[in-house]
Amino acid sequence: MPSLPTAALSSSSSLPLFPPSSYSSPRKTQSRFCLSFALPRFTNPTHPFRRPMTCSSIPIEKETVISDRPYSFLRETDGLDDESVRSRFQRMIMDVQDSVCGALEALDGAGNFQEDAWTRPSGGGGISRVLQDGRVFEKAGVNISVVYGVMPPEAYRAAKAAVTDQNPGPVPFFAAGISSVLHPKNPFAPTLHFNYRYFETDAPKDSPGAPRQWWFGGGTDLTPSYIFEEDVRHFHSIQKRACDKFDPSFYPRFKKWCDDYFHIKHRDERRGLGGIFFDDLNDYDQEMLLSFATECANSVVPAYVPIVEKRKDTPFNGRHKAWQQLRRGRYVEFNLVYDRGTTFGLKTGGRIESILVSLPLTARWEYDHKPEEGSEEWKLLDACMNPKEWI
Amino acid sequence: MPSLPTAALSSSSSLPLFPPSSYSSPRKTQSRFCLSFALPRFTNPTHPFRRPMTCSSIPIEKETVISDRPYSFLRETDGLDDESVRSRFQRMIMDVQDSVCGALEALDGAGNFQEDAWTRPSGGGGISRVLQDGRVFEKAGVNISVVYGVMPPEAYRAAKAAVTDQNPGPVPFFAAGISSVLHPKNPFAPTLHFNYRYFETDAPKDSPGAPRQWWFGGGTDLTPSYIFEEDVRHFHSIQKRACDKFDPSFYPRFKKWCDDYFHIKHRDERRGLGGIFFDDLNDYDQEMLLSFATECANSVVPAYVPIVEKRKDTPFNGRHKAWQQLRRGRYVEFNLVYDRGTTFGLKTGGRIESILVSLPLTARWEYDHKPEEGSEEWKLLDACMNPKEWI
């Protein structure tokens, strides 16, 4: 198995959780994992970080399992400055994890989240929560992580050409994020994914005056098996409302970005009915983007919970369930074949149960299945193949 | 979507079926598909074809759906020479498709194979057969294909350094193969995969005297959810018997190759309990290898059918079924993440239903599932993590 130092350098979208150290088998170790996120997309041809980075000489420290969640995962030197963006972002994702898990447990009425928490000797850590086989939810994961890592100097040089001549050393970075996938049981209740992340570099170790880099990324998207237009409109309206508070260009831009990103190319279908998605966002005021990410994360519960509340007890038959299972198969295809966080995590030897907690409990593949034209199943497929404007 | 000329250049292992022409959506066309196989593995660092080849300027012809299977898919000029290796290999895979499907229908007792057949204007074609939701089998696919294609001159040059100076043109090739994945319903009846293929180049178009290349590839492997040692020993014994008729080194060498190939790296598990696997085989007498591939393909029924016959009606409970479904999840992971034929097919825009017919009807992913030490489930997992010598 390769070592894992690059794990935390992956840009994530689905539920990309990677362990902080290398090991040969998930069942042979006590490894706990961390969210990995926040570095820019490798595939953006115009982005200076577009090449996959390797830094096998810079391993991340091994984690320590802890029994109680701490007040903060930040290093003490960071923690003293409670007004820093990293500190406020961490507080935000911890609060959102609490509020989302609380809302989901109340909605489920039976299942409880199982929690795993860990820290690392030099700072950072994470909290993973999974609710499986509840009354309403088949599988729900809500995870946060804070990572102190080091990126190879080539990455920083590529981003900041002016510094390249000074041959800087490895560049320390900070990353924090929340990531979640929620799969309900009822085929009329949609799956939800959301992920918000913040990334910051320090100055290179031997270039103390060099400028810091920072980015925000994330999104919230809905994956129903059946279309209830009022549900999809409600969901997109909440996304638009969050966007419009900051910039009228955000919703149309991030809605399209979402449709483009969650594209199952080999089927020419989107995974679901979209929402918003953005990455590498740093060309706005940093405070404004922190508020924007906070607004988006706080919009998850009002955007999603009322929909599940409305559909969780809708009667269904075997045909509905089979169609939901086929769409779950598509979810698996997207996550295993295309999702950058997942594929990167698998390649770099991440803690597999954490990376793949985004997969549904059950999925189905029928040979050459074609919904009857005009049927409810056909309408969903059509909307996945031809993204619509919902509001 | 990219055009598909390279589809037929993929080395396959699972059920790699690709359409012969490019299209943007599986549901928007009448495309039928072809098996794709036979070129050497790209990842073998010592192999001259190790780099993925692109030949987007050399498209494969569009196929024509036909109602009845023809006697031969070979070009007339080939067909006149019934003693050629390509002709005899085609006859062999047609016969094996018949005999395997016949044996499976008899075993199932209820399901029938649905057949799709097609040809291409300048020769080549294929027959796909799928049995879904039978009495014994959840999903069973048995497919053959014959391809006349053209590989980029770089590939041929790389293989034959002596020819490089002459700057040869595109290199015509012939490929034929049979590929199959069989998923039974009963959790005590194992999944089977087999695939045998033959590949031949013509001389480059402007270097008529240059030597031909040829290869054989293939294998048969068993993926149970529960171990019945007598079943696994029976299966491996039949593989060894087929191998030993030709070379005593074959079974140990191809058994290990199989264990190495079907490795789910992110779990450090094999997909199943192995069998035999070989690729790029040309360093033996060609007639001997044709006989060997024939012997292996003819060994599928005696190696597999008695096992399913014995286990198809074994009583099982929900725990057995759930474990089978978890192992089916592993099958999905291997095929979508690692299998060269599948991943190459997805990237090059193959007919998705054909590529993914290898996926099980249903699969399952539980968070952090760990079988109890010493249990029957644990024993299977242990054997997948630590490949054993069964005979």
C-alpha cells in the first residue's frame, strides 16, 4: 500500500474521508480517519494546482482515538486567536454537525448516530457520525475533520510564481470541512449530499514573507428517485436564497457547476437533480465567503428535513423500491468511478469504511433497464439527462 | 463523448463489452456492442504496449443488429481458410457459448438467455446472451465477439523495434473472445467469471513483410460468499488438470497471476478465491496455446456446474443473504475501480449495459462491518485476504 501523505490534499465532493497514516488493511489496525478536502481541483486545466501532487516524504501523523469530542482541534497557537477564519470555520462545522445530526435523529425517531473521534499529536482531528438502519434513514453519515498538513513546494510554487525563484520548502497547510451523505429508506424521500470546506496555506517554511493562500469549496445537492416538483423547487429555492444573500451570480453559476460536476459520463446522466457546487473559491472577500459557506451549511436542515418529513411515510410498492435501488446503483457508479475525493482516497489507501460510507446500504443493476416513456421513472431519468431550471 | 476506436484495444478480464462506434447516450441510439479484449495489459511495465493507446483517427465501423446468429463473423477471405487459428478460435468460442448457455439453462430450469447479435460491414460482430432473474441465477451473461480493428502504428512499432525505422502505417488487428459472469441467487452457490481471448495483428499496411504478432489471454475464477472446501478444491483441481495437460508450470503461475490480478487494493482483499488468469501469452507454441485456451474454456462447465447443482437449493437465512450482498458489493468495487476492461470501457464510452452486465443484480454496503472472528464469514474474508493453496 502506498503511504498516505497526499490523502489530505484531495479536493472532495462526496464523502471523502481518509486516514492520516498508512496501513495495509483496515481490519489490521486501529486507524481512525480524517476528512480530507479543500485543495483545489486537479482537473481544472486553468488552475495552478491541476497536477496530482505527490509528497510521499511528508507523512501526516498517526491519529489517537478519543472518547469525547474536544472543544477544538486547532493547535494552541491557533486556538488563542478565536477570531481567525480557521477558528470560526471550525466552530461553524462543529455546530452544523450538531444541528444536522440532532435534526436527523429527531426525524428518524429511532436510530442514533454512532460517533468516532480522534486527534493528532501536533493538532487536528475529526469526528465521524454514522446512523445506519434507522426507521427513516437507511444510512446517514455526517463527518467533520481538521487537518494540519504539508504540501510539496511544487504546489505552492505553481500557485505563486513570484516565489518560485526562492526555492521554498514544503508548505504547511490547514484544512477543515464537513461532509455528509444521507440515504433514506422510503423511495419517495430523496438522498442528500453536502460538503463545505476551507483551506489555508502558511507561508513556505523558508520564505516567511510569502503570501498565504486560502480557498472555500462545497455544495449541497439532492438525489431523488421520484420527482415531486414542489420538493425540488423548495430545495433549490433554499439554495438560491442562501446564494442571493451574497451575490446574484452565485446561484446560476453554482447550480450549473453542480450539474456539470455530478455527471455520470458513461451514462450521460447526472447523479440527481443538482443543487449548488463550488470549488477553489477565493476571488471574493474572505469574510464574505466564510459567511456564505456558513449560510449554505445552515440551509441544509431547512432545505432537506421538510422534504423527508413529508415523504418518509408515503406508501410504496416493489416497483418503487426497485427503481430507488437502480438509482442507488447510479450513486455507486458516480462515487466509485468519478468522485474525486473517493477515487483519490481509494488510490492513496484511505480508511475504506470512511471513504465508502457515502455508498448506500443497498443497490441494484438490471440489464438494459429502460423505464416506460412518460412514466414517473422516465421523468426522473429525463431530468437527470437534461438538467432543468427548477425555479 | 470520445469516439470509440480504442475500445477494442483494451485487455479485458471481467465482462468487457464495448460498442463498436461512438454515441452520446445509451438510450439515444440503436447501438449494439462487441466484446473487447486481447490487447496486452497496459500496466505491465515490461510490456511494449504498456502505455494507453489512442487512435481516435481510426474509428471502428458501426454495427448492424441481426436477428439470427451467423455461421461466422470472419471476413470471407479469412473464412476460406478454416484451418487458421483465428477461424478455429472463433469456432471454439461459439461452441463454448452454446455449451455453457445450454448447461446453465438446464441448471436454472426456468430462465432463458436473451440474445442480441450484430455484424459489421467489413467483418466482425458478436452475440450477447443474458439470463436475468431465473430460478437459480440472479444474473448470468455469456458474450462472444469478433473484432477487426486498426491499432496505431506506435503500438506496433513499440512491439517490433526493427520495424520502427520504416515508419509503418496503422496496423490492422483481429481479436476474438468469450466473456462471462454468472451470479446465482443462493448465497452458498458461488459467482463465476471466465474470459478467453485471442489477438492477432496483420503486418503494417506499408510494411507487408513485417512479422505478425499474436497473443492469448484469459482465465476462470470463483467468487463464493461461503467456503465449502470440497467445492473450491474441485474447482481448482479442474483448472490444474487443464493446465497440467500442457505445462506443469502453468497452474502455479496462472493461479498466482489470478490472485494478483483480482486484488481489491483499497481493502487488501482478493475479489474471491481465484482460479487461473493469464495475459499476453505468446512465448509458447501457438497451436499448443490454442489447445490450452480451448481446454480451459471447455473446463468451465465441469468446474462450475456441479458446484451450483449441489448448492442451489441449500436453505439459507437473512444473515447468509446479507453477507452474500456485502460480497457482491466487493465485486462492484473491483469491477468499477480496478477491472481494466470495465474502466477502459467506461472511459471510452462503451455500451454501458454491456460493460456493466458483469455487476450483480443487487449489492450491499454496511458501515464498518466486521465478521465475528472464527465465523464462516470471517473464514471467507481471511481466505480473500490471504490467498491459499487449495490443492
